[in-house]
Amino acid sequence: MYSEERQSLSDVTYMMEESLAGVPRAVLSVSPQKWLTEGDPVTLICEVNGSSTGWTFSWFTVTVSGSRNDYDLLSDSSRGAGGKHTVSSADLKHTGVYVCRAERDKTAVYTTYSNTQPLWVTGVSPPVSLIISPSRTQHFTSVSLSLSCEDQSNSDGWTVRRYTDSGRLEDCSSSVWGSQTGSTCTIRSTVPSDTGVYWCQSESGEHYHPVNITVHFGVILESPVHPVTERDNLTLRCLYKYTTVSNLSADFYKDGSLIQNQTTEMIIPTVSKSHEGFYYCKHPERGESPKSWISVRGSHSDSQISVLYHTQFCTGN
């Protein structure tokens, strides 16, 4: 899928510095969304000053090389006009972090490399699971967190990779933020900057099971890591680290509206499509948890629910 053309992050920094002196800037966006299920269509859109006219485009994935990031040119990059790179049917292999760059026809004027845009593709039955302990997607600060890649035949040859909210792509096996033994990554003491998307990466470049993890100081929402299925039940709890009883009696909200008040856990006995939305909990004294996006898809008979999470801290939005 990739060519041999590669650009280091130091070159990218140089290009960004040049942009301050008037070098055109490329901006990358994703349509319709960055979280996808296998088979969904997706389009990467590259623009220069709000337009794609008069430019040809190249598309890259961000890769990890030791402690630095490199850019690999997509071998199926069209390098054509129009500023769009479309995948008609997303595959697990399309999970990754992307950038674009443009060149003006006949003048050899290049833009900066664009901002990064990730794509996360979840499978109906992924061959590898990312097992998180404690088993939830929101976590307290200053605690130990374990992430393990497990498949049915062989648990060796996998590393845990992450893309943080700061836009950094990192491997657990070659980083200072965690340590890896076998296919298990351990974060000894979590900090808010550990917030991001984590997934399992094979030695051959396959990637599976992206999960959005939030690290927060204060109240958190406990919700399941792995997909639940339509018509199953869903249990949400509000947790606080600095109390003798971690379960708080709190109010639970969906899309900003109160749906249950002053309870230690909220149970949805039969999940349906109508339960999609942003969920969070709020305690009158301890504060409010980050928000989790819960997406309901499929049923017992034909597919599964994908539970995706989007971190939003207590900004009142």
C-alpha cells in the first residue's frame, strides 16, 4: 500500500516554519467521520487556502521510527487535481494517521504538510482484542493501566500504539510513557496527556481494535470497553477516586438532558438505536465526568454495537 518515499518529522517542522514566511498551507479534513466500521466509505479532503484549484495532491500516512515520526507516501495516492482521496469500502488496514501535501502545477511551489487526521476502523469480529485493565475507557490520574493485545492463536508479535490528543503517534515498545513486555503495555502512573486512541499493531503493519481512552482528574464515567449488542443491557456508573466508596450517587445525562438522577448506577435493560448519544455523569460536589459517545449498531442476529468514545472535558458545551 505504501511507496518508499518517506519524510521525517524534522522536515515537517521546517516546512511549518516556512509557512510563517508565506508558504501556502495545506489543510486536511475527513468526511463523513473519522470513526468507521468495516465497509464504510470515507474521503480525505485536502485544501489550500480553502481551494483545490490549480494544485496536485499527495497523501501520506504517519509512521513510527524509533522515537520520531515519518511520513510514507501512499502508493495509491492519485496525485491528481480535486484534493480528494476516497476509500469506497474501509478496511481494518486503513486505520492510521494521515497527512497531505500539495504542489502547484508547473511552478514547483509546495505547501506545508497538513495537519494530521486519524481514521479508526473497527471490525465486526476483529481477530485481535485490546484488553484494558481496569476494564473501562475512562481512567483516573496517577494509577497503573495495563493494555494487552490478545488473539486466538498467538499473542506474540503485537505492540500497543497510540495517537494522543496532542497529535503524537507513539509505540509503547519505544517510548518513555509506557513499558512493554510481550504484547502487554503498562503505564505505571497515568496523566491527562495519556488521553488518546490506543490500538494493537502487528510487526507486518496490521492494526486492530482502536479504543479511545480518557485520563481525567476527578469524576469519571464507567462504561464498557468492548462492544455490546443491541438488545443487551448497558450499565453506567459514576466513579470518584478520593472517597471510601468509589461509586457516587450522581445524575446521569444523555446529550445534555437529565435522564436519571441521584443513583449509583444507571442500567439500560434493552439497548436500541435510540440510545445513541453523549453520556456523562454529574455529582453536585465532586463535579462532572468527561463525555462518552455511545453508538448503537446492528443486532444479535446480524451485527454488533460499536461503542465509541469522544473526550470532552467539563467546559459546559
